[in-house]
Amino acid sequence: MNDEELQRAYLRAAPQAPIGPHPDPERIADLVRGSGREADRLALLEHVMRCPACRRELDLLRAANEGARAADTSRFPVRWMAFAAAAVLVIGVTSVFLSRTRTPVAPDVYRGQRPALTLVEPHAGSTVAQPVHLAWQAVADARTYHIELLSEHGDMIAAWNTTDTALAIPDSVRLTASQSYDVWVRATLDDRTDVSSPIVRFSVK
Amino acid sequence: MSTPRDSISDELETLVLRFARFAGRIAHDRGLPQEDTDELLQELRLRFWRARKDGLRDLSAGYVRRTAISAALDIIRRRRANRNVSLDDDAATAAPLASMTAGPVELLDQSELAQRVARAVDALAPARRTVVRMHLQGYKREEIAALLRWSEARTRNLLYRGLSDLRSALVAEGIGTREAIT
């Protein structure tokens, strides 16, 4: 089943009885404010996601929070807004000028389809010897590649930035034999957008 | 008689309108009823107007945020206290129980499938379960990460693993194919 089919089936299920009583609204507001311990947030969201009434309250609080945040960004004094607009214009014109003078060949332009990023090494599910070598397919217009190594529980172990398309995990990162790890790569393109690879899980010998 | 809206300064009204635009996006994405955002905006206008009347000169970012959340909390508390405005009535946002064109046998199949998917989600490991629930409810990955205060990578990883576990559980029940898991 693809994501859409799963979503349709899940939403079609009869509303489940929420776990326990409705939480105090102040606790739901804490979620939106970003306070509280992770275990509490998970327990609270578990209730909220199963309870249409609390979900509506969460979304109302999120709307209030996001609205306030966005409204605030508009409250620069007018003279600063004018200065910022002028600065953006100058930077934009300079960038266009520099890119035209320094780049003899126009870069590839992607229309519709985003470029894909695929890890070549290690293969998903493989067990590899140390030092572990990572390699991925080059992405046209990639400015840098950001690589993240995660534990199987999703905790970040290490991250690197490189302009290359390969990387050997250094000895300073201690990987445990028989343990599983996840790795993924994100390319930042010239237009400052990102392209990410799927997460690949591997084990070490 | 002048209304609060008539009296509010241009600056306040600009602030409220900008607030409305961004709050409205979330409300639209999440299918919040229009009455929710209308009530929130009205509450906010009143509070800003009162604050200005009481001599508040500077509407700092912290003040706007505190006021907006406090306004939303008051609406929620009022509604909880008055169950005539039922929060449990989710008719505006609930998904249809089944396709309107489905026949009785198909309806039964869809309902059975829905219950199996719901049970399989219930059986997932805790952190993955919550992320998968949020995803299936239509929350974007960045929204999930923000609410759980997780990194993009961690959210993505747990969601990916959770969906994979879910599909494996469903395949074990004869729903879907093994190729769909990876």
C-alpha cells in the first residue's frame, strides 16, 4: 500500500476512543510553545492524534502561534524595510552579474523533475567492513553535500560537509560491530534548494 | 457607537491582517472551520485594542505571541465549558467513512481494511507510532519535527522506519506486497 492508500484507510477507520481524559489545554499549548520533555510530548500527541476534539484545539493553537510569529516579521520600521529591500536588490543584481561573467556555460536547468540523489555505497541492508566508505551519485549544480550518520534509533552520531561524492567515515567515529546505522546525504544546489537521498541502513562487521 | 474595529489603529489592523493571513494558512491546511479563525481574530483585535487603550505603546513579538496563544486558550476553555458548542463534533474535518460509490460488499471490505490498518498502527513502537499517526493525519514532516522538537533527520528516519514496520505488519496479514515495504 502506498502512502495515500494507507492514509485513506487510516482516516476511514472509526474514531478510536482517546487514551484517558482530555489533557489540560495549557499542556497542548506547551507543545506548541516547544516546552516540556520528549516523553510527555509523545504521550500527549498520542492522545491528541486519536482525539478529533484535541486535534482541533492543537491546530487552533498552532494557527495562533504561527500567525503571531509571521505577524511579527512585518513590524520592522519602514526605513529598515526600505534598506533591506535595497540590499536584496543590490545583492540580486550583483549575483546575476557575477554569474554571467564567471560562468561561460549556462548550468543545467531542471524543469518539473528534481534531480535524484542516490547512495551508491553502502547498499541498503549490507554489512560492510571498517573503515566504512560512502559514495553517492553526483548531482548537477550541487554546491555541497551534507552527510549524516545516525544510530538505528535516529540519533545523530556524526555529520560532514564535502564537495566530493565520496567519504570514508574517520576512525574518530567509533562504530560497533554488528550494530545497524543509517546514513543519508543532502545536496545543496546552486539555487540553494536541497535534494536528499533515501535513508540507507547498513551494519558493520 | 464605534466598534473596536473602528477604533483600532492602522498599525494594529495591519498586524491583525498579517496574522490572519498566516494563521489562515494553517487553518486551511488542517481543515479548521472558518468559525475558529474568525473567533481567534476577533478575540485578538479586542485584546490589542484594550492594550492600546490601557496605554501599551509597544507591541513586542513576545507580547503578540503570548496574547495570541492566550486568546486561543480562552476560546478552547470556553468551548470545553460549554459543550453545546461541541468540540467532539468533527463533522467539518472528518474523512468520509467510505466511498459514496462503493457497494455493500466493498463497504465492508473498506471498513475491515481500515480497522486492520488502525490496529497495525496501534501496535507500532511508541515514537514511530506517534510520527506515523501524525503523518497519516496529514501533518507535514516539518510540522511533526517542530511539535516533537526533533531534527529533520530524526523525524525522517523514524517516519521511514515506522511506515516500513506498518507495511511489514500489513503484509504479514496478507495486505499489500513485500516489494512495497522498502
